[in-house]
Amino acid sequence: MEWMVSASFRPQDQAEILARIHEEQARIQTLREQGTVEALYISSDRSHVWIVTQGESQDQVQKDLESLPLYPYMEIAITPLSRM
């Protein structure tokens, strides 16, 4: 099942976020290779991301997100998707 993850970042966490960008990119690449992450979009001001992901359940998607180095700085919403 596909899921849309919408995540926003607080401006006051920017220094911590920048320090973990390379780790985040590596983890996202691993999740792409595993077929978990299908697409990732970043807002031009880098305050928000949208991730299209695969997962059997919302709990699994949540666990995958928790493996991201930037997870502690994210405010997330997870929405199931359906194809039309």
C-alpha cells in the first residue's frame, strides 16, 4: 500500500538538521533501494518534505520514519493513498 508522508521542520532546529543531512540522505537512499521510499519532494525553503512510501500498515511506515536521522525534528502526518 502507498502512503503519503507530510513532514515539516521547525526553523529553530535548522542547525541540528543541517548537521544530519548526509546521514539522512544515506538512509533515504537505503530505503529507496529497499523499495520503501518511492519519491521525495522538498519545499524550496526546506521547511517541508513529502515522501511517497510503501508499507503494509501505518505502523510499519511509522517505524521506517523513526529510522531517519531527522525524525526527531519532524512533525508528521501519514495518509494512505489509493490509485484512481
